[in-house]
Amino acid sequence: MDRDQLIKRIKETSYLEGDFTLRSGKKSKYYMDKYLFETCPDILKALGEEFARYIDEDVNIIAGAALGGVALAASTAMASGKNWIIVRQHEKGYGTSNLIEGKLGPGDKVLLVEDIATTGGQVLEAAKAIADAGATVTKIVAVIDRKQGAKENITQAGYEFDSLITKDDLGIKD
């Protein structure tokens, strides 16, 4: 699927209009329902292939924050052949009580994939958990940048940021 087809599929599958409150607390007249596009095999496969293009020779792990980043990280891992991890929002209170699921160690280089970036809050929490484990996030890449401060917040925190598409690519006006 080429980029124009991917943009079209994401918009036709997941663009909703109405009155929404985003995770950041911001209000919006539109909502991109990530679960609607992430649960379509053709879109998910194409996203994994696009994310895999961001893997340089240093990256040995793909990471996705629960819940939206999990399918994206898995798809990227399948497209690239690299191992992947899940970063939980909170340690689970049973079993291994891990915050990070999968194998991650000191010195690992991580590509952190994200679904939709608004302010970057959730992905920065995931990046901190990865750093606390002794690994390095080489880049954070989102499917969609809503252009509401995520890029600025992420780069200000010291990380490289990019997105596959922006709200402008989707033809969305605030």
C-alpha cells in the first residue's frame, strides 16, 4: 500500500466528528479512533512496514506502549525481524509485576512506536521506563501527529520525533 492509500484508509476507517475529550484533557471536534485502524490487517501491515523504515543498524528492539502501541510494535517487529517489548502504563500487581514485558536490557537501542501523538505525554512516560531499564530510545515515531505540541514536548525532552502522517495529511482542520 503506498502512502496516499494508507492515508486514505486511515481516514476513512477511523475519522470521527463530534465533541471529544482527548487523553491529554484537550477538547476536540474530531477523533482518530486508533483501534479502528489498528484492527484492520491491511492498515496494520502497512504501518509496520512504514515504521520498519526508521530502524537503523543500532536499533535492536521495537517498543510500544500499552495499549495502542502494542499492535504497532508487533507489526513492526514482524516487518523487521527485530524483537519487541510492551511498556505498561503501570506495573501489574501479580505474577512478575513487570512494567516492561519482553526482554530489554542495558545497552539496548529502541525504536519507540506510538499511535496518535497529541502532547506526547504517554510516549514520554514509556521512554522514561525504557531509560530507567538502562536502554536508549533512538527515536519516537507516531502514526499520526495531531500537531498539538507532541513534537515540541518530545524533542524538548531530548528525543528525536517523527510521524508517518499529520492531521494536515489527513485534510483535518481544527
